[in-house]
Amino acid sequence: MGTWTFDPMHTQVEFSAKHLGMMTVRGHFAEVTATGDLYPDKPERSSVEVTIRTASIRTHNEQRDNDLRASYFLEVDKYPTITFKSTKIETKDPTQGTMTGDLTIKGITHPVTLDVVKYGEFNDPGMGHRIGYAAETKINRKDFGMSFDAMLDGKFVVSHDIKINIEGELVEVENKVAAGTRSDRSAGADAKT
């Protein structure tokens, strides 16, 4: 078991929704923190917790971003974060599985299940021990209190279904060594000198 954190420079939380049932509008959250206790050889024993700053939403359109931050959608002044806490992880094979957890948006919590794919693993003294993952799911925004329902020509301006796509590299956090002791890594380095 190890303690892991997402590399913020290599983590993306993206979403997409349909505009008038036609155009796909995509966006992302720029401020995401995630940690977890991972067991790479026994993923079902792992756990993950994620916090997203709602004000960090970006869709490449400032007016739309401000609309999404307002009361019809995220209401960022009242609800500054979105959180996810895993409750169950199941593997289908060594590179695929599902992660179920509690997603909280606007103070409303519902269970969601994400399909997860392990991209690969990398271990380097300079870059650290890393594991790359992707996950995706779909939610109904109305389940989380985002009730904007404007229609034009019989079509919703913003779809109820929101697709969520996550990619990230987890980096293992090294255990701190108590003062006056040596880690295996430093002991090995001394043996080589």
C-alpha cells in the first residue's frame, strides 16, 4: 500500500453537455486536488478522494463560465467545492474496472459509478512512481440541483445529461524518514559511494 496524490500538472477533469441537442460544449475545472490510498496489486482495497474548486470552471467563454458559476448551475459563492469519495472499486481485468463513490455537488450527494482504465505504470528515481488512469461517467445535472430548463424551439438550451471525463497521473508520496534514521533509498545510495 502507498499513499498517492494526483500530479496537478498531469490531471484533467473535463465535462461536456449538449447545446440545443446539437453542439457539444466542453469544459474543465482548473483546480483539482485528489489523494488516495492505493494498492496497485489489489485495487479493490484502494480509496480515492477528490475536491474540485467550482469557481475554477472553464469553457473558453467568459460569459458562459460566469453563467455556470451562478445560481442556476454551480452557485459557487454558496458551494465552493465539488467532492467525490470512493466507496467501492471493482476490477474486470488488470487494466479495467469500475469505481463507485459519493459525488457531492451543491450540497447534494448521490452515488455514481465511473468506468476506469489504467493507462500504465512508470517508476523512475527522478519522476517517481506513477500510475496513469482515465475514468468516465454520466450524470443528470438536475439530480444535483442544477435546474436551469430554458428551451428554444422545443429543445433544451443545456442538456440534462453531463458527461464527465477524468485523466490523471497518480504519484506515490514517499514516507517521511524520522530524524536520525535512514531510508532504504539513502542506505542504498551510501552503499554505492
